[in-house]
Amino acid sequence: MPLGLAALDDLFDAFEELRGALDGNDAVTIEAACERVSRATAAVRAIGAWRSDAAVTERLNAMLPLLESARIRTSLLADHTNQRLALLASHGSSTAPLTYGR
């Protein structure tokens, strides 16, 4: 298997892991999955002429729905979190004193 395709397989697996982590409530797991995506993305970028390899381009195009799914899920979860924090803030700090700690 060409190096570019192996790196893309790792990127695909990293995004699958991230998608699964985003379905949970464990911040450590989500952060670890994000770090894996970051490393896998850097490995794909480091390939160099990956845009000129038709097989790599085809694999990237096949991955676009997964990448978009992770992006949408991240945006949705961030929006949901912001809404919950706004709701807590509207009730005052005495109602939710542990929202943020020092």
C-alpha cells in the first residue's frame, strides 16, 4: 500500500474515533481523539505531492462525508454547550456555582 493511502487510512480511523468520542461525555477521550486527528492530518500534509496522486485524491473524496459529519457534530455539540451555559448563567451563579472553577 502506498504511503499516502496508509496515512489516509489512519486519518479515516482517527475521524471515526473522534466521531465515537463526540457521542460520549468524556472530555479526556474527546481530547485524545482530537489529538489523533491532528497527528493524522499532519501526516497526510507531510506526504508532499499527495494532490497529484489519483488514488489518494479518490480516497480523500470518499472520506469527505465522514469529515463533514465530524465537523457538523462538533459544531452542534459546541452550540448545545453554549446554550446550556447561557441557561445556567441566566439563573445566576448561586444556582450553578461549579460551572467554572478557579
